[in-house]
Amino acid sequence: MNIIPRSGWGARAPRSTTTTSWSQRTEFIVHYSLGPTTQSVRAIQDFHMDGQGWSDIDYNFLVDVAGRIYEGRGWLGVGAHAPDHNTSGIGVCMIGRDGDSTLAAKRAIRWLYDEACRRAGWNLAKLGHRDVYATSCPGNELHAWVRAGMPVDGGAAGVPAEHVGDGLVGPRALRRPAPSPQ
């Protein structure tokens, strides 16, 4: 899959940036924009910067219902998407509301998850925004998919109950390595 760079969607320059390292990344947090599926990434960035006063768009990546992936703050940018989880979590936003997600959007989100795990060298915890913050985000339908292990077919079939939401489902079921002795 291709990631549309910031220049490809007309991103504004951030007011400031903070980065982290892969060693700090332990979570993959799925969100929704709560806006229409026609909402542009630039409109989301404008709202975050002008309406919320944040330094940039708050997500690391955004995905539309056609399955296109847009770079937000990128792989190692510290987001503003989940209080107390912005350094540890990669925030991915599906553009739309509850029930708007498509198979293409889910496959793109899952691809981002698999790529994040490949880059980190271990599986990140699969979470919906509501798993780390009191909110209805990412909606009931998308949250159920995340809790089912984010299956690439978009449904929950074939996921053993003991693995639902544990981050250990799929072809890249890597375990985080034990810390090196000091």
C-alpha cells in the first residue's frame, strides 16, 4: 500500500514537532473522525490546529473509506490523539462515523498495524480509542472489529476467543523481546 505524504494532501506546516522511538511504541490506537466520509484530511488538520489549538493534525495516519492512507504525524511523531498514550500509541483515524467503515478502510488500517509491528519488531496492542479514554470513539462497529483482532477480511470470524484484542492475532504475531540484561 502507498501512504499519501503530507505534501499530497496539502498539509500545513506543523507549529512544532516531537518525536519518539520505536522502543517507546507499544500500542496501535484506532479512531474515527466523527465527521462525514467526505471530510478532507486538510479540514481535519485545520480543525485541530485552529479549533483545538494543537500544533498539527493529531493522528499519525488517517484512512478514508476507499482505503487510501494519509500521513499525519508519521510513524514516530508524537500525536495528540489519546491523552497519556500519545508517545506509546500510533493513532490511526478512519475518516467517517460509526458504521461508515468499509473493507478497504479496514484492510488499510490492518496494513498500517502490520507495518508498525514490522518496524517495531514486536506486536503492538490493538486498541480502540475508548480502550484508553472515556469516549465512544471509534464507534461500536469499528471497535468490535478492533477487539476481534482486526481481521483482514473485515469480520470477526476465525479469531480464537482467547486472542480477541490481545495483539497476538495474524501473520506477524511477534512477541516483544525481553529486555537485555544490563
